[in-house]
Amino acid sequence: MSNRFLGTWKLVSSEHFDDYMKALEHCNLVKRLIESSAEMGWQRDNNKKKVGGWENGSGM
């Protein structure tokens, strides 16, 4: 997995989230896992960077 995806994310908006998931062609299981929590993330080697379209506290 790319280091760009390591860390924890906090959902700040779910506007058009279903359309985004369809565009990425994710399965329903992934969608349900994400919907079950307002915060999600991946960690490896104590990396806690926040990235992407989620709230970004790392300045990336």
C-alpha cells in the first residue's frame, strides 16, 4: 500500500459520497465499512499522517 494512504481520516462532508464510491467501483462491503464510522484510517510503522479528501491535519 502506498504511504499516501496511511493514517487516519475524519469525514468532513458526505455530499455526493455515493457517486464518488460508484465512480471508484468499490464493493458494498467497503462502503458499509466506511459508513459505519465517521473516522477511518490505515497505519504502518507508527505512521499517523492524514491525507486525501478527508480532514487533513498533517499539512499535506
